[in-house]
Amino acid sequence: MSFSRRNFIIATGVVAASSTVLTACGGGKDGGSKNSAPKVTGSKTINIPVGTKADSTGPAPEVKGAVKGGTVYGLDQFDMDHMDPAQIYVSTEGAITVPIMRGLTGYKIDDKGNTTLVGDAATDAGTTKDGGKTWSFTIKEGLKWEDGSDVTMDDVRHTFERIYASFITEGPRYVQDWLLGGDKYKGPFEGKHLDAIEIDGRTVTFRLNEAHGDFNFTVAMRGYSLVPKKHDTKEKYDKRPFSCGPYKIGARSIGKSMTYVRNEHWDPKTDPIRNAYPDKFQFGFTYELLASTDRYIADRGNDQYAISIFNEVASERVAQVLTNAELKKRVLTQVDTVTYYWPINTTRIKDVKVRQAINWAWPHQQLQTIKGGAAVTEIATTILSPVTPGYEKFDLYGTTKKPAGDPEKAKALLKEAGKLGQKLVIAYQSSDNMVKQAVAIKNALEAAGFQVVNKQLDKSTFYTAIGKIDNGYDMFSAGWSPDWPAGYSVFYPCWSGKNIGDGRSNYAQLNDPSVNKAIDAAAKIADAEEAKKAWGAIDRQIMELAPAVPDYHSIRNWMHGSKIGNVVYDAGNTCVALCKLYAMK
């Protein structure tokens, strides 16, 4: 387990979507040389260290030259599917809620862009005395909700008990599966507490069913941010969460816009992570990639104060923007740990030869061109990204030699399996870029002997739709980067048979006993180098079963307005750091 940062499933459907990750190199500012573009392969793997108690003390370090005031505008494609923290497992949802939600731990960014795990609501990043089977966190004094009431220990307990409620169907499942007695607990709404969560003064202690030395990274995930017991509206909380961060929701029009205004009860002395320079964030959710990119290029009016958390540079404008020195100054370029892939539903496509044929036929090169070329993607042959600890290079399906696909090899496998004419129902997001990709995929697979039916889904609820067990699809786009520094947080959530269910992230529904056994064994390896080897071997083991087509590793390019200062990458939340930027005067 060696990786740094948390994971979020990545919403795809654009040049690059939104992930979760450690990061490697940032984009250069010289903007002309073709050779200046970062590469995924060969980029440095970065691990996020655990900070001290002093690191966990607020206020957050000031940003040099930053000014307070003004409004920051957001230009993005779609609204958030979920805003109840326990339902959040998509990186854009995690990133956009950093200004309003706080967890026990979180990620602190220094003036050089380095990221450290620190105590957020807690006084430090947690302590364990038995190798990770018991974890304790002491809550800071002075934390308040947006109505001025104190964040209480009842709120802390309630946060971790409500994740067992029946209406929580999305989000991470680590803590639920790890706490003693969690397999029988039904949540707090019938008046019962979970004994594995103990409160003593201002300290909460969690008792786990087995040791997890990275539990402090786990609770940094947005899925475990604090929720007030008094203001928990259950299902309705998903539309209007309560804030204990520097901002709160001022207005929201579902599917169109959302506004953050200052939370006057937030005390910066309690917060080592968040600066709060703008007076307001005004997010818009109706901008396709090309529209937002053209607005950034024009850089007029309020767009000079605009930023995106999902939308990146449109594929049609990548060459124009990244080869123009002045425009490139307004691009945050980041090598990501995410791998985007197309899960193959193994309960519907049971024959491994058919799944392997899909891999052989896949039009990697055409899709890379549609997404904007090598400046934004690197063709993938593995589940792990090259910047992820444990990565081992291999290519089982001839992608390197034939990046456009090998339809003859694929057709031969289909014929061998007696499955020529195999029907595939493929779901994709309703974005302009994904429509183009869907056509290329259909053409390539049909040339290899498949019959393809494309289904377009609403992009705002895409992951909810594909997260259902009986979703009716054979393939769909997805993506994943580590939830925290560990191979476990890639392979358990996405490929373990234990994590199959509605709202779970084993989208391929792979339930192979040998893979399950290997994941469980690797999770128990204490030596970091040995663990890396084990996760790399599991990557190959899974790909031999072909439950997915690795699509690409991401090089992300976020553009912004000319009057936005300090646009930096948040490696913990794998996105633009909203709480580090400011609006220039």
C-alpha cells in the first residue's frame, strides 16, 4: 500500500475527468516546446506523509500575495449527484465540498505544493497503540456549525453511526466493514449506538476487527466528514448539507447553480488546511467543455475570476491552449494517479475469451485522439497508473504494438468461443466528447464481430445508474485512483468480490476466488516493498481475466481566468484546491 491520497471514482466523459490522486509534475509556464509536456510514465511517485500535532494546528499558512474578498465563479458541466458526505465517492463532489465540510483528518498543502495528512477536526492525525486495530482522535475546541452551535462528540459519534443507515447507498465502505460489530449494526435512528465507537471526553476511539495502519488516511475521505446530529435530515441531507467549514451554502438550484457564502462561525485558528480569501463562490453547472474553454480563452468580465473543478481544456482547444505561452500560463497541468477504464460486467459477459476479445479490439489510438492526444492522456495497459506505488509495466493485449486495435485477433477469439455476433450494451455519459468516443468504440467492436448497442445516460446521475447491480449494461466508462496511499484502496473497492452491491465500486462485479484471496493476503503484508510487488502481481492477475479495458492514464489540464491567484493542485482531493486560491483586485 504505498500511495498517497484518497480515491474517488472518476467521472469520465470528457477530455479528462475528475479523479483522486498523488501527483507528479506540474505544467511548465514556457508554453511552446512539444517536449515540455509531462509524461505519466517516468513521472515521480509521490507519497503523502503524516504530519505532527503542530502541523495540525491552525490557522492555515497564508498564501503569499493573496487578498481577501471578491467572488470566484465556477464553469462546469454538471451539478453534484451527492452532497451528503456519506454518499460521496466521486472526486468532484469531494473537491467542491472541501470549503464546507471537515473530517477528523485532512490534507494540508504548503507553499511548495507538498501535501501532508494532518488533523482537521482532530488535534492530530490520530494515534494507535496496537498496530492499527484501535485508533483514537481528540476533537479540537472551538469547532462550530453554521448556526453557531458547537460541534459535539455526539455529532462525531453520529457521523460514523449514520453511515450504516439504509438510505446510505453510495460512498466508501471501508469504515463500515472494519468496525467491530458493523456487520450487524443498522444505524443510530432506532436509538442504538455501535459499541466499537467509544467516546471519552473529547476523544473518540474506534475499535476495528483487524489492524489497518492507514485508518487515519481512510477517515480523510469526504465520505467520513462530520454531520450534525441535530440537523441530520436523513435522505434530504443529500441536497442541503450543514457546514462547519469557512463557507456554507447560500443558494442552490439543482442542476444549474450553487453559491457558497461565508460561514461567520468558522474559526481559522482551528483549521490548518483552509484559507478563505473569496467572499463568495458562485458555481455554474451548465457549461460543456468547449464552451468553458472558449470563455477562458476570451477571458472577459466575470470569467476572469472563473475556475473549474471538472471541466478541463476541451480536446478541440488543447493544441491552441498548450502551445500558446500566454494561455498556458493560465493552465494547471497535473499528472494524475487515476486510471480510466471500461469495466466489463462479468455477470453478463461470463466468457473470458469474449472479454479478452474486447481488449484486443479496443480503439485506444482513436480514443486518445478524440480526447485531445498525448498532451492529456497516456494509453493504459494496466489498472495501476505508472505513478502509483506498486505499478508494474505489462501489456497483455498487444496495445503497444497495435494501439488502433487488432480486430482479426479479436474476431478469432470470438469465433473460438462460438460468440461471433455477441451483443454488447454499452453505457456512456451524455457529453459531447463521450458521444464521439462511443461511435469510435462501436465501429471498432463491430469490425471485430460484436453487435454493439450504445446507451446514453445523464451525466449528473451516471455513477448512480451504473452502480446498480442489475443495471442492464455490459460495459460503461469509469475511473479510479487510490483513496489513500495503498494498493488496497484500488484493488479492494474495485476488484474484490466482497465489494459487490448496489452503490459499490466493483463495477465489473468480479468475484474470482483467487483474486479475492490475493487481495486479502496483500493487505496483510507489512513490508512496503513486498506489498508493492504483491499489488503489481494482482494487477496482472486481474487483467488476465479481462474484467475491464484499461483506457488511459490522465494528464490533467485545468484552465482558469486571469484574475484567479494561486491555482494549485490538492493531491489529497485530486483536484484544484478551492481553499488556497483568491480573486485578484
